[in-house]
Amino acid sequence: MTILIEQPELGIEVEEKKIPNSENELVLDGGFWVPETNSFGNNFRDYDAESLRQQGVEDFYRINHINQTFDFVKRMREGYGKLDKVEMSIWECCELLNDVVDESDPDLDEPQIEHLLQTAEAIRRDYPNEDWLHLTGLIHDLGKVLLHPSFGELPQWAVVGDTFPVGCAFDESIVHHKYFKENLNYNNAAYSTKFGVYSEGCGLNNYFPAKLRW
Ligand SMILES: [Fe+2]
């Protein structure tokens, strides 16, 4: 049975599935079962909930939404696409994140290395046979090394937070959408239509010069 839950504040629908027969079973064709709490008993992100971090998170998204323009993303992709900063192992990369706290996350204030290990271990517990998924959990946030001086020490708004396309209208389901009104692209005719610089059905592989936020 499928239950549709309306979330009017964000304008999105979450499709909730019944728990699979086996808790270890990965449902690849119909989406995942959506639990109410994560593996550590905490609720999932709620960007509208009152919390000590809420104001900081909202400030983060305001700056993020103002500055993530099509030209900015293009410049960053060209610069970092050279891969000329540092060479290191995955584990060295994980250790580099030890001092990093993600300001965009309303309910996570542990160092990132703990977040990586907790994610990987929680996935291993729930899906013990899917080793590729354990590894994915471990490395899923390694891009945050861009906050580190070795990789250019980019500001938080240019590294963390949710992902969305630029070069087309900002969808209203994007968290704290109201702050896009101050983005230079918001009223730019080339970037503010539904498909913007893209064509319908172009797909992520043909996303050139298409851009997701940096
Ligand atoms: Fe993460």
C-alpha cells in the first residue's frame, strides 16, 4: 500500500512505503521505505522546526541561495575541474574533515568524520550484504574537503547544503526558496523559465553546459 503525505510548507509529496518483508531487502524499483526516525533514534531533517540551530541554518541558506548563480557554478567547475589542488587517500580525506561542521544541517553538529562513519555503519547494519552501499555512505560527503585550506577553503555556502539546478527557474520545493528572490538569476530571462538553458528531457548526462549548484 502506498500512502501519499502532503507537505504544504515545502510543496512536495513524500511517497511512504510499507516496511519490506525483510528489513535487509533493498527495494530498487519502488523507492525506499521511509522510517520516522534515523538509525540513532533522531528525527530526519526538518528545516521549519524550532531548534537552536534553526536561525544559523536559515542564514546559511539565505547566503547560499543569493550566491549560487549560473556564472558562479561555471567558474567553479572550470577551476576545480583541473584537479590540481591536492592528492590524498580516501582515509586521509576523511581525517581532513575532522574539524568540519556542516552549517546547513539543522540537526547535526558532530564533526564530519563521525557523520561519515555513523552513516556507513548504520547502512552496514541495515543492509549487511550491500558493500557498495557501505562505501557510498562513507564517502558521500567527502566533497566537503573544499572547506579545508588544502582545497581552497571555500565558504560554507559554496560547499554544503542541498543540491538544485541553476540556469533555470528555482523550483519552489527547494528549501527556503524565498531567498532566491535576491539571486541575480532570479529575474534573468534566460535563467528564469521552467527549462531555462536546458531542453526538456535533456537528462543529467547531457547537462552541458548544465549545472547543479556548486
Ligand atoms: Fe551527509
